[in-house]
Amino acid sequence: MKNFISMAVMCGITIPALAQSSVTLYGLIDEGIDFTNNAGGHQVYEMTSGYAQGSRWGLKGTEDLGGGVSAIFQLESGFNVNSGALAQGGRLFGRQAFAGVAGEHFGTLTLGRQYDSVVDYLAMTTANGNWGGYAFSHPYDNDNTDNTFRLNNTIKYASTMFGGFSFGGAYSFSNDTGFANNRQMSAGAQYAIGDWLLAAAYLNADNPAMTSGGAISGAAASAGADGNFVSSRLEIFGAGVNYTAGPATIGFVYTNTHIDKPTANVAYLNSAETIQPIAGPLAGGTLTSLKFQNFELNGKYQFTPAFFVGGEYVYTIEHFDATTGSAKPAIHTVGLMADYNLSKRTDVYLQAIYQLVTGDHTGSSLDRAYVPGAQDLSSTSRQVLVRAALRHAF
């Protein structure tokens, strides 16, 4: 009798769970060899992880609550294939960690560490957010289209599709007694009609990366910095369009980033570098604002189901305003990529990216070229990065 009761209880628990819920283990490994022609004045060959896509593993699940509503969760951990170390500043689930509810009619509401609306809606119209990845980002990933930072303490809503139109937004709490001290707000939308995809997004963050426990973790975080620029305010807006005709896709994207009182570039510059003017006519001043306007033209051609070639050109206008004056450099970025699928889950790819900084000199480290993913800033205004890699999904 005891055995019968135990078996009945177990069946009562596990059978509905199997019928109404699921948990999926997934992941991706992106590993390759890079060559950079000038990293701090030297050539360098290195083995690096996660460029076309970040190496990761994760769990995601859903439970049917009835009435077209489901409980959902996702936990995703980034890692470095070379060392086995955790990425995203050593966080266990640094890429994503959230739970929420999804409805067939009202959309999805989630809470936790998540992506912002620029990443969710606009990024896929860019080369880096679609097929190119990290090294194809706009300079310093100034507009976060390559998700340099994620959002802590975030509540996010994403609508269902209405005749090709979808929208959503995210609010991230500062978790600080100063309510606005490192909080974030963003919103975005997409419209897909026929061969066209149109997208737009906006983000505003107050004191980003100024605290360790806020929306965008900063340099003081013991677990590692998460932001791109430490500043008093970060504002990003942009729009993009993709058009697909058979095997060819072409896209144009415009983004505008405004950074008030930046004091450091957390994600890219070495601790010895400074974005304050220390040379030239602006020397001795204090940087008051930094603005980037990015104009991107990208294209991709799928020669066969297994092989594509893509390219991008990005023209970036930089506005460098200091107490001693202003400068207006321009940054040219050209990227090419070829990708071949060995199977449904494994591919090999080759990338080459060239960057040139021209125009006014700021007297800071921003005068030196930097392709995202290079080991260090170039010692000159030019830099080339070439990568050959293998990617496997599971």
C-alpha cells in the first residue's frame, strides 16, 4: 500500500509537469584566431572566444498556466572558451537571467537581467547585431547595438505581433536611495512588411556605470564593469531599415549617441588610457560631452544555403566638447565576412575589419584607432583585425 501511494504521488507530480512544461539546455561555442596589425604599437596573433556570437550556455523553460498564458524563464551564461572563465565580469548568468509570463494576446512581461530596447528592436538591422558580431560594432559600441552592457533590475514588456508591427520597452531600477542614480529607460518598435524591416529605438540612462548595483554596473562593481562609458547621462536613439530581395539583403542604419560628462570608457580602454584631452590645443581641459553619429550601410548575399558573404561601411562623426574647445573627428570602418556551414550546427568564418580615424585631433586616446575586439588601441590612427574561426551550436 505504501509503495502504491508513493507511486501515485510521483505520477501526480511528474506527468502534468512533463505534459505542460519544458526546459531546454542550449549553447554556442565561437572560437578562433585573430591577427591585429597594431595593438599598442605591436603586431599580435591570439586565440579569442566569442566574436561573431558570444560563447554561451543556457537554460530556458516554459510552463503552461492555461488560457493561453505561460510562465517562462531564461538563464544564460557567457564564458571564454580559451580559459573556461566566466564572461560579463565573472557573473554566473551574465548574459541574461529573468523570469516572467507570456500571453498569446497581451505579450510578454519579464523581470531580471535583460537586454535593452536598442538591442531588442534596432540591433538586428545592423551588421554586428545580425550576422557580423562584435568586431563589426560601431566605434566603442557607443550605441550598444552589440550589447556591451546588459540591464540589471529590469522589468520589460514585449508586445505580440499586430499585422507585422511589434513594440516594447524596459525600465531598470537604480536600487539606490537616489531613485535616478543609475537607472535606465528604453523603448523600441519594429514593422515587418513583405521584404522590408523597419526598426527604431530610444534609450536614456542616468549616471550609467556610476554604481555597482544599479541598472548598468560600473567600474566600482566587484564582479566587473558592465557599461561602455562612465558618465552623468547616456542617451541613444536610432532607426534602421533592411530590404531583402531573394538571396540579397541590404540595410541602412543611423544611430545617435550623446554622453554627458564622460570620465572613462569602461569596456575598451586600458586603465592607463584617458579620454580627457592631454595633448594638442585642447590639453588641460575637461571633457564635457561626447557625441557619436553613426551612418551604416550593410549588405549580405547568400550564394548557397550554406555560404554567405557580408560587408559593411560605417561613417562615424564624433563631437568632442571640452572646456578648452571642441574637436570633430571622423571614423571610417570597413568590414567583410565570409561564412560557410559545414552542417546545420557548425560553421567556419573569416572576418577582416579596417578602421581609420581622420579629421580633428582630440588630444586623447580617441585619436587612435580601435577595432572592437582588438587586444589594444592602435598606436596610430589606423588598425586592421583579421579573424578565422569555428562556431558550433548545441
